[in-house]
Amino acid sequence: MIAITISLQRLARRLYSLSLVPGKPVEDFIFADVNERAAAMLGKPRSELLGQRVLSQVPLLRGERFFKRFVRVMETGQPLEDEFELTLASGDTRWLRHQVVPITDGVAVTSRDISARKQDELALQDNRSFLQSLIDHLPVLVYVKSARPENFGQMEVWNKAAEDITGHLAADVIGKTDCQAFPPGFGLLDAEDDRAILAERGVIDHTEKPLRLLDGSLRYLRAVSVPVFDERQQIEHILCIAEDISQRRQQELELRQKQAELAAVNDASPLGLVRLDRQRRCTYVNRTFESITGLPRAAALGAGWTSALHPADYPLMHVALEQLTRSHAPFQSTLRCLQRDGRLVWVSVKIAPILIDGRIEGYVGSLDDITTLRESEVALLESEARLRTIADTLPAMIAYIDADQVYRFLNIAYEREFGLTGQQALGKSVRGTVGEARYRTVAPYIERVLAGETLSFEEEDDKEGIERCMEVIYIPQIGEDKLQVVGFHVMRQDITV
């Protein structure tokens, strides 16, 4: 502690007069007593200060905080006390606790060096300011309420995000208990949580906490309540951190809805769908894939999807995927699936890469069950083969000409007939095959048969210098619409004999 006793000296306007003149203003003090610590602080020996005028010896004391306050204490008789930072003559700074007390004809000044404590307080204030600034700028709701019995539930921290999310201002919340600050049923007013924290002394996590706002709208928070312990391991505060997940929750709901819709669409698709990751492991198949392959979804995931392929066709798929990985070109082929009951299913397979920034991140494929179509094609081919066999064994020349007068079918007898001249009739027009002179003869008949009339006529023909008489029958072919003629059949038979 530093103590200075300063006695009052009134000076006349003429500096050479030292007598007391009543009524004149106080212009200076003199040092009546100074202890050693005060002298050291003032930067002079004690002996040089005693009895000397204050302002001349220590100009520092002319400042607003000193001389005028000394005078005020003298005039009012009321002591003053405050804390301030002082720069000493040595250039050092000190924080002092300053007390000025009136005494007879002067004042007693006591100063205590509180620099260490003040620095701690300032550091604490800086930390608090930093923490408060940090808390206020966090994008999550943060609040702290007391857990002490004497003011349980009193709000001590309420950050800017809490104001924005809830609509309750910090000025209306801080210092009040949660019951006083919030209306009944408010989402952040949860006595059960408080009791649970006190009883279990642990963290409480709410993944989805509904919050009804002042305007009646509903928001959802992801909230965590944490007990804060004092040095005696007693719960002193309850810290709550909450994130507004309303928008994310809505997006997740919409995403789940879209995924459900997409799954429904995929399952309703007539195509079997499969998705593979970069390692060609199956991550998804639809219901149609299950139906086509006979492989349940659970069994198809991972590497299981390959078991749906016929063992003889798996190497083809493996080679195609290797080539697809290098070329990035979609792959399409006809493969076989072998169901568990031994049933063989023919499928048209298409697989394309999923490219992101030129890199394959997976694959998507479709399977179209073409078993019925393939069986129909095989049956058609077999039927065509039988019909050709029959047509080729007949002695008559048989042909089919479409509506554009182009040969689409010729049996062996007809091919031999045209082969004598070295001509290829199949796919050629009648005019180009038989020549202009012959075409002028048959053109009227062709016009009539394409109009829907069945014709039978005879024509003279010359073969290797031998005249022949040919019986010709034109039979129109009606289209599927039962209205238009799409072509006609020709039967030519040598009736010369």
C-alpha cells in the first residue's frame, strides 16, 4: 500500500505572498507526509517531497484524475475511490486502486498496485469477449443456464443464432429463468431434460427436437445438452447447443420421397436394372431384375449378381466390362441367364459407365427378357425354312414381289430361271430384271394384282431357242390392316406339253 498525505496550500495571485487568504481558489497542495513506497512510485526521494508543492514536484498529478479530484474531496468532504492505469516517470505502467480521503486541511491518498490482478481481469475479460464474439458468430444456437439451486434455470448466455432461430432477444432472456423467459410448451423449456442431467450427470442428445416459434411455425433442432461442473464437481451450468435442421430435414424427406418414387418407377419398369460400383460390385437391382434372373435382391448384391449369368456367358461379360473400362463405350449383347430351377432366359443386356470428370465411378445396366421374342424368331426361322423347303421342291417357279415391284423371295426353280441369264433377281425390280420389252407385257397384270385382283394368264416364253407356254398366277398379299395390297405372289409353270 502507498500512502500520501497532502496538505492544502492557498496561493495569492502574486506568487511571492505565502499567507493564507480566505476565499481564494485552491491552486496547489504540499506534501505533508509520504511513505517510501509512494516516493518510489513518484520517482523522488521522500526527503525531497516532504513540504514541497505537489504540482511543481510531480507534474503528473496535474491530470484530471488527480488534482481536481483532490480539490473535490476537500470541498465536498466525500471520499473517492477508483481503479486506473498509470504511466510512471520511468515509463512503466501500473494499475492502481486509488482512494482519496479528506483530512483536516488536506487529503490522504492511498494507492495500491493491482497490476497483477488487473491484468488477470483484463485477460479474463478478453477471453470472455473473444468467447462471446465466437459464440455470437457461431451458426448454431448456444445458450447457458444456471444449475445452481438459488437461481436454477436462469439464462446466462444467449447467442445471436438463438435470437435469429427462436425470435427471442437476448435482452429479454438473459437474467430470467427459462420458465419466465419462454411460454409454456416452448421447445427449449424441458424440465425432464434438466432433471435427467442432474440425475445422470451426462450428455443428452436430441436428434430431432421440435420447436414451435412465436409466429406458430414449426422448426426442428438437433440439440445437445451438456452439464458443466465446478471445482467441486457439482453441476453449475447446463450448456445447450442446437442446430436448426429444418431445411436439411425437409430436404432429406424430399430426397427419401424421390428415392421411393424412383424405386417404384424402377420396380415397375419392364427392364431389369442393376447398378455396380467402381469395383463392379452390385449396389442395387430392381424387382424386374429379380423376376428375370430368379435371383433375390439380397443374393444379387456384391459379387452375387454374376451368378445369374449362364456359366458359358460369364467370360463374355467379363471381357466386355474390361473393354468398357478402357473405351468408356457402352456394351450391348444378347446373353443367357440361368435361373435356379434350371430355366434358361435370354436377355438383351446393355451396360454403360457412370462418368464423373472423365473417370468411371460405377456402371448401370439393363436386362430385357427376350426369351419369347427369341423363341418366336426361332419358330419363324424354322417355319420359313419349312416353307422354303416346300417351295423349293415344287416344280413351279414361285416368287414374292412387294408393292414397289421388287423381288423379295425366289424359290430354287425361279433362281435357276434367272440364273440362265446370269442375273441376280432378289432385291431387284421387275423392270430391271426382265427388261423393258418383257415388262411392257406384264405391267398391266402387275397393276391389276396390286389393285387386289387375283389373275391367271398365259404367256409365251423363249428359253434357249425353244418356245414355251407358261401359266402365270398372280395372287395379291393383303396387309395387316386388311385394306392395302402390300405385294403379290407369283407362280409360273411350264404348260407347253
